[in-house]
Amino acid sequence: MTKTPHALLWPGLAMVALNAAALASAQAQSYPARPIRMIVPYPPGGAADATARILWPRIGEVFGQQIVIDNRSGASGIIGADIVAKSAADGYTLLHDASAFAVNPALRKLPFDPLKDFVPVAMLMRTPNMLVVHPSVPVATTRDLIELAKAQPGRITYASSGFGSAPHMAGELFQYVTKVKMSHVPYKGGGLAYVDLLGGHVQLFFGSIASALPHVQGNKLKGIALTAAKRSPSAPQIPTMAEAGVQGVEVYEWNGLYAPAGTAPAIVTRLNGEVNKLLGNADVQQRFFQLGAEATPVTPAELSAYVRGEIARWGKTVKEMGIKGE
């Protein structure tokens, strides 16, 4: 019986597939064989950078390879993310990004597709934002701030770590819900925002607990409220927005690890496993607790679903609030 062309092809195709699978497995077993470049698309001093410096040196020790933290700030994380999106899918250039990763699609035309050009690897932490104000601002509670803002429309300035960042979205939601008008002053990262806030050049900031708490504990800023469903064990004295009578202002800063699309599943699985193992480490959890952050070990599939949900959520919210993209 004469074999058809397709029948002749199948054994060859099967062999190619087996060889590819064997190569991918071998690459994963030897990974990493050289230093890893970890892009943090924000400047030093913010929550993402602080989390990165807790995690990646420890993961580097496990791997026996250095993980080089490379701060590439600009455009609310887009510049750094674009570097990773266009990098080789070999596991040696990775992205440690913040929640702006899921907000940016609603605000800007991106040079990449966050769902198609990246592989979600691991969720790292989650922390609510804390409304902090400069000591010169004559408010002690959220209600005080609302009354002051209504009496002085547009005169109160609030900083953010960039257009589309969690602090920016928290400020926009706060204005939308309370019907006040404040002036937004974006910075290229939370660290730079704090410099001007501590200097009294801007009046308030919805910073992550991780970055805000040390300034509150040092009496350099006043902690007013959390954008969380419940109080934080790291700052139990700070009430939530809901406790202050402001419903609907629930915003969290969260960090995720991503690889370029096409990265071998075995490499993604190994990275996820090592990260999740480290997130269960008591010392790491204590460091996170001190920063007001919560370790969030999930699978790559769970992170993918979360990112998709956040992109849909913020797309709808931005449209409802009428925020114009840059």
C-alpha cells in the first residue's frame, strides 16, 4: 500500500516535536547558566524596588547566579516593560512590575500587548495604599480633607508615582467618590514623589504602606486612611476609607513577575516554584510585614487570570471616571 505524503511526514514531525521537548527540558534543567537581568521599571525608593531588593538577591543565591536589578523608569513602567517584551524569551531578562501593568492599557496606546507579549510567572506581593499628608496640611481625618478640598477646589495637590499608577488611580477614585477637585502632580516613581512631599512641595500622596509607613512612624508625614477593605496589621492605628465613610476607594499596589512571550514553560514553572517557596519563608514574610505588604504565592495561571480581571476592571473604571489617556 502506497503511503500518502501526510503519512510520510508524521514520523518526521513527531521526531522534531520530541527533539524540541527534549531541548526545552534540558534548557530548564540547566537554567540559569548565567546572570539574570531583572527589569524594575521604576526608580529606587518605591514599593516595587523595595520588594525587588528583598526577593531577588535571595533567589539569586538559590540559583547560584546573580540577579541584577536594573531600574529602567519612565512612562509609568512602560519603558522598562517594553525592554522585556522585546527581549529574547530565554529567561534571562525578566520584568518585576507593579499594578500599573494592568492600568496602562486603559490610559495609553502601548508599544506591546500586556496579554500577548508576556508570560505571567508569579505574583509577589499586595499592599493597600495609605493616604499620607504633609504636617503643614491642617487635617487629621479623611472628613477633614474632604471639607478642606471642597473649600479650596483644585488648590490641594496630590502626588503620584506616575500617570496610571496605583497612587494616581487612588487619587482619581477618591475625587470621583467624594466629588472634590484636587490637582494631580505625577512623578517618575514613588521615591521622587516622596522627596517633594516631605519637602512640602505637594500636600498629599496615596502611597503604598510599604513606602509610606516609615515616614509615618518617623512623624514626618501624617497617615490618614487606607484604601483597603480592612485595617493592616502593620499599621492598625490607620482607619480604612470605608471606616471614614468613603465607600468605593479600594486600591492595592501589587507586584508581578513576567517573562517574554515564548519563554519555555519549564523555566516559568521553575521560577514560579522558587518564588513561591521564598514567599513562604518566615524572614521574607517578616520583611514584608514591616513594609505593610502581604506575600501572595499563586500559580502562573492564577496570575494570568488576575491580570486579565484587573485590565477589565480598570478599563471600565477609567471610562466611568472620564479619565483621558496621555
